[in-house]
Amino acid sequence: MKSEILAALRESESYVSGQELCEKLNVSRTAVWKKIKELQGEGYEIEAVPNRGYRIVGWPDTIAAEEVESRLTTVWAGRPVKYFEEITSTNQYAKRIGEEGAPEGTLVVADEQTQGKGRSGRSWTMPRGTAIAMTLLIRPKLPPSRISMVTLVMGLAVARACRKLYGLPAGIKWPNDVVIHGKKLCGILTELSAEMTYVNYVVIGIGINVNVKQFPEEIQEKATSLFLELGRETGRAELIASCMEYFEGYYEKFIQTGDLSLLMDEYNELLLNRDQKVRVLEPGQEYTGTAQGINQVGELLVVKEDGTRTVVYAGEVSVRGIYGYV
Ligand code: BTN
């Protein structure tokens, strides 16, 4: 009920009467009043004026379930939200509930991770309450070989959300880092549980540096946050909801064809490696070439220095810019 109250207060530019809320939610005035009290206790500034009703004037930067849910415009992505103040890793928890049968679309979010995981066995750390750590559970009816593409779909969704909400020039470093002004804003780690031909579930873990004010010296050159780019704090719940909205739309296109043919033009528009020199580090060989863009299965097309064309598969290699991180 709290998420519906929040949505109703946010939608209205002036006061919303207690009666209106009762009718909308089909509950008593006392029930509404109790929930308003709870929300005030959680940091929402809600004015209550006799004969006029309630008006919201201040929000805490919370990513609690009711705040995120109150902002969702999706049919299934981000429904339900499971919020934790602290957790080992949202991916780890999503895998557990994936095993237990949690529905497609479940979103796990946390203010702090004690064992956050990055790609290639690295750890992923973020200061408490200032970043987004979230994992979306999906159950695609596709063979396991197709799953690495959902990571690109999510990268595209996050980049688009940052462009739309903040007007920032967010782009993608293949396959799925979201980058602004040459520095990494967001990392994505996708994990799956599968049989030879059948996918049981997939978890897509997303870490976004939102209100992070400073990074450790060793990564200052490579990492950025929305705070550092915008010079102000931004609300995390709004960004989560926007990522879910974009992801749901793009994912439906992906499922329609089972590949990225309906999305690759849009992806390539945001691909920062496009027409750039890259160094490809494949197990057993390294070479330099110029990245052309992705094909319909998400592989990166690279023209080697000797003019031969090759495709680079996301699961196997690392691609570095020659003149910097991208
Ligand atoms: C990368 O190395 O670029 C991927 C980082 C992915 C981090 C996110 S934070 C939420 C989710 N839970 C984890 O433990 N990892 C992912």
C-alpha cells in the first residue's frame, strides 16, 4: 500500500485528500494515516493539512521496495522488488531465490554488499547507500548459447536511462560497461543456471556508481559516478525504475528474434569502440585492429591491421582501447 500512496502523492501537484486515497486503495482513513506516519518515519517529508489532505515535499534517497515499486512503469521487470540494507551479493541472493522458483522479473536491490562480485573473479565494492547494486532474475526460453546477449541488452538499457534522465553522453564499451567521458559508470555481471539445452534462470547483476563522491586513487582515472559527472546528487530509485523500463522494452525485442537483430543498430550508435583501435586479448593470442560494431549475435567485428576481418566473442576475450580505457 505504501508504494501506491507514494505514487499518488508524487503524481499530484497539490494536496491529495485522505478520502481520495481511501477510495483509490480501498482502505480506511485510519489505515492511510498509519501508512503516512510510517513513511514520515522513513524520511519522507509529507505535509498533512486538515481539510486539504497530504502533500509530499521531500524524499529520502531510498531504494526500499515501496519507493522503487512506486516508480515502476513496467509490466514484469522489477516485480517484485526485494530490498536489503546489507547483503553478501545481490547476484548470490538472486541465484538462491532463482533455485527456489522466484518469478521472472524479481529484482534484488541492496544498499551495501559485503561480497560484491565483479567480472573475471574480481570483487566489486561500493560505499554504503550511495550506489546501485541490483540483480534482475529472468527465465528466457532460449538455449544457453544465446544468454551472453542479455548482458548487452542490459548495458543498452542502462546507457539509455542515463541519457534520458540526465542528458549525459553515456555510451557502451563492448560488451557491456557503461562509460561516460572515457570512465566506467556501470558494470554488469550475468550468471546462469542451465542444462545442456535448457536455461533454468539467468541473473543480471548491475552496479552503478550514482552518488559516489570519490574513488580510491588506483581507479580514479578509470571510474566515474553520476555525482562527479553532474555535480549534484541524484535519486537512485528513479534510475532503477528507468533501467527496468528500458530493459523490458529491449528484452521483448530480443526474445522476439532470439538475437540482437532488432537492437544492434541502436547498440552500435552507443558503442564507444566503434571505429576505434582496440587490442584484443584472446587466450593464446593478442592482436590490434579497428572495431566496426556488433553483429546480430553481439560479437564484435574487428578488422585486423593486416586487413583480415574477424569476430570477437564476448565470453572469451578482453578488449582494450589503445589510447585509454575505451
Ligand atoms: C564488472 O566487473 O564490471 C561487473 C560488476 C557487477 C557488479 C554488480 S553489483 C550488483 C551485482 N551483485 C554482485 O555481486 N555483482 C553485481
